[in-house]
Amino acid sequence: MQNLSLRLQRMSKLGNLFVTVTWGAGGSSAQKSLELAGLCQQELGIPTCIHLTCTNMDRTILDGALERAKEMGIRNILALRGDPPRGKEYSSIDHEKEGGEDDEVEFKYAIDLVKYIRAKYGDYFCIGVAAYPEGHVDGVDSSDQNPDKDIPFLVEKVKAGADFIITQLFYDTQKFLLFEQKLRDHPSHVFDNIPLIPGLMPINTYSSFVRAAKLSHASIPPQLTARLDEIPVGDDEQVKQFGVDVVTDIIQNLIIGSHGRIRGFHFYTLNLEKSVALILEKSGLLQVDDEDESGHTTGSTVDSNDAVRRGSAIVEDEELTVANLHPGHKSVSRRRSSLLTHNRLITADSDAISGPLKAGKSSESLKDDSISEKEAGIKSSQSSTTNDVLAISSGEGDLGREATWDDFPNGRFGDSRSPAYGEIDGYGPTLHVDPTKALKLWGYPVDISDINNLFARHIRNELDILPFSDQTLSAETALIQEELLQLINKGYLTVASQPAGNAIKSTDRIFGWGPPGGRVFQKAFVEFFVSDEEWQKLKPKLDSLGDGTLSYYEGTYEHDKIQHTNLTPGSSNAVTWGVFPNREILQSTIIEEESFLAWREEAFSIWEEWRNLYKPKTASYDLLDHIYKTYHLVSVVHHDYFDESALWNVF
């Protein structure tokens, strides 16, 4: 939380209008989400919008979250349906859900949540809802994706009391503009004045881009893919810069293509700020304040019609007339929770107004039209300067160094201390394919040999997808293909691995990553599931080599702590690192206790989801349930990266 707090403080220098905090399905992250929202709103002074999902939501959790938000001064809610519980989604293909289960569910859709909040809290909360420019997709089956089918539901959400709309991420500008035009031309007129905020995700790495696009079902224009394919494999720095150019172009095209109707943008940051800073700087979106000679930050005039575009402040309890939100074009006066400052000057010090005066205004009359940062709900630390933005975007100075220490996130193998650690996509563990396709791919295993065969076929590139891998094997995995097949033949179900490498050029087509001119290094490691019988044989061997030769972690589904390891608490293994010109040493892959525990929870939940494809008490269900409940997850790292065969000789 400390690292995330520091990152949020740096992000506040970018002049953001608000920050959103996500919410786990069924309220699973309720406590953490509320703590983070409170940190943003109360301690950092950043206007905060908290996500709330209602699928499978206990009403007491929902009521508690709304009351807690009210206590903390949070008045902005993004009301979402949320994804269905993963187990139920997959189990629906092969066996019927017990009758009557949904009859007593109070919240099935986002509109139910909007109505509930409006009925209970009136206009206290400002409520946002989601829209899908390319159509909403349930789960992983996109065959029926069509935005025209979703618009009637969006109409009803706005009629129920939604105040603004944030869209799913996208990369096809024309599809968004077509969607936006359909909303503005809709005969109901409910979209005439409601803010529509596009969702944009910077491209930080190739793998995170592919994963996000796949999970969101966002189409990728062919020209974008072609340009991305021209970048050398592993050069995340070029990918990041390319991503900045892509999103900058999207912003400019949206402003022009919508004839100025699009005035604000919502960035899915994945807790990384450098790309966002670069985009804001390059696109000209950010109206950066400069410091005067006294060190005060000069204010900028904010117009309510221009506020979303220019990133101005949000204040509470300001009267604002909201027109044409409901049928009949009736104007509705509503006390809004997060209202744009209306034609008022925000100053660092209300008693010391600096900067140019409005034409025809004296300093005294201007003071009447101004509010302090405190009155606007902004702490003085949130003021941005040109130097702040340039430092973050360029990676220079204290702010820049802090913003770039985890420049190369690598999914769950990144540094768990980083706020960007893990697969932050809001979707959670998944089988990567719809239930029908899953059964075609993996069939009906009834014996452990059937499972071993599936894993072996994947390593031989005969099976593209496993529950633990939705991508074809990398080129470097081919170098250890035989070693992995030997492990699988012994009953070790491998789920992650890499070969050793010593001082390889950063431009190498197989091992390379990072900027050119560097050298990269990596230790061999392997992660696998293994039966209790095999684990009892392996453990003594690992312990006998635990003198700095190798390190290991082991865990099971029922324990939330490491069960066995030869490492002291707090140890950390850098298994991939690089040395580059004019840069500090970069560590892109780290395996340590906290990251292993996070992966352990996700890994065993994947077995559970795979199991739920089948009817209870069938051979396939029982087999996967047995693996889920009795197998061990083991991660082994060998420290001799000079010897390519050292790790594999252990087994």
C-alpha cells in the first residue's frame, strides 16, 4: 500500500479530474478497495470514484460499502454488473443449475444497482455506468457481440439515474465514433448531455496488451498489429513508446471525429504512470500550471462545459442544472456528488491570487469568483507543474526515477512490491476459452495419464491452449522442450519455466528484451504441480542442494502460507535481469514469497474451474477435484546461470 500511495501522489501531479478504484467480483476485495478509496479521497485529497459490482453481491456488503463511502466523503460510484462467478459460468455447459437459485437474487444487472442507490440515497451519489463501444460479451464467447443490442439497456440505466458513462477500453477509433454517434442520435434523447468518457489503456508490454485486448474483446486494427509486429521481440521500451503514439493518435482522432463532444478520457493505468504522463504531454491534453516567482501555482479558469476536457477540479455540493437526462427533455436540478467547478478560479492560496486576471475583472471581484484548493477538495500537493510532468514522463529526477523503477512489468513474475504487480485486468482466473470449446480441447479425462498427455501435447505444440496457458509456447521454451517432456513423463505437470542464459544481447530474437545495446541474464526455473507421493521423494533432494545452489517454494490449496522452502522470510530471487547503457540494472522477473503465494491461490483456483466443467460425481470431476485438493505447487530456481543443464539434472 505504501508504494501505491507514493505512486498515487505522483499521478496526482498529472492534473487528473478523479481516480477510480476497482472492486472484486462479489465484493471479494471490498475491504482493500474501500481502504484504497479512503486513502485517495481523505489522505491524498484526490476526488475518488469507487467501482461497485452487484453480481453475486451480498446486500449487507453493498450497504456497508455505500455507508463507508459516505463516511469517507466519497460521492462517486461506478455501478457495474460485474462478471458472473467463474465456476457457475463454466459449470453451466454440462449440468443444469439447481432450480430457483436466481429467484431470490436482488441484483442481477447494473440497472438494479443504479435504482437501489437512487432509491436509498437520492442524489447524494453521482452514479456512473459502463458502455461497450464494440458490444458487451458475457464470459469468453464473443460470437454474439453487437453494440446495437446493448444500447437499449444503456438507455434504461441512464433513465434510472446514471449521471455519466465510462466505456470499455478500445483501440479502433472508428468503431467508437460510430457508437458515440448512435448514442447522440438516439430518439430517446437521454444521451444528449450525459458525459461519455472513453476508456483508454496505454500499451506497456506486448503480453499485457494482447491479454487486455483478448479479455475485453477489443478489436485491433490491422495497421496497429502490423506496426507492433515490426518492433523487435522483447523490446518493451519500443513497445511502450509505440503505445504512447497509438493512444495519443486515438485521443486526437476522437476529439476531431466527435466534433469536440468528447471532452475527457479515462485511463486504465494498471498502476503505471509513466505512459500516461507521456500521453498527456504529447497529446496536449494536460493544462499544466506553472509556478510563479513566489513558488505558488497559478490557477486556470475552468468552465463547466470545458471542465472534463481540461481536467479541472471536482467539488461537492454545488448546485448544477442537468438537462435532458430523462425523457421529455425536462431539466432536472440535482445536487451532484462530484460537480465540475462552474466558472470559478482555483488558486493555490485564496488570499494570494496570482496569474492573469479575467478581462474586466478587478482582483477583488475575481477573488469572489475564486475558490481555494482546499475548498475545491484538492490538497495543495496535487498541484502540477511543467517540471513534475516532464520528470515523470522522461524518468528524470526523483519523481522520474520513482515512476520508472518497474518500467518493465512482467505479469506475476514482476516485483510484488510494485503497485503494477500481477495480471491486473479485473477479470481474475479464467480457462481462457468458452465451456464448449474447452470440452472439445481437453475432452473428458478420467485418469492422471490423460492429464499428463494434455500437458505433453501442449509442450509439443500439438495443443494451443491449456487452462494454465492461452498462448503458444515461446521460442525459448522450445530450447528446453525435451527437459519439460521428461518432467511430465515423471508426473510433474509443468506450468512455467525458462532456460538459463548468460550475457545475451538484448536484441536477441529469443532471449532479448529492453533497449538495444544491453546484455540480459536469466536463471533457469520451473514451476509444476506434483502428487504428494512424488513430492515426498523430491523434497529431500531439494533440501540437500539448498546451500545456495537452488531455491524452492512449495504450497497446497488449503494453506495460505508457504508450506516448505529453503529460503528465509523476505528473500527475493531475481531470475531475469539486464544491464543497459546509461541505465541502472533492471530486474524484470522476480520470484519471492509474496508473489508465489499470490500465484498459488490463482493456480489452484484454475484447477477448480477446470473441474467445474463437469458434472459432480463423474470421473472427470473427481479426477480434477483430486488434483486440486492433493497436489503440491512447487517452484524451483537454480542459481548457476552459466550451466544450461544444472536445473534439469536435479530431477
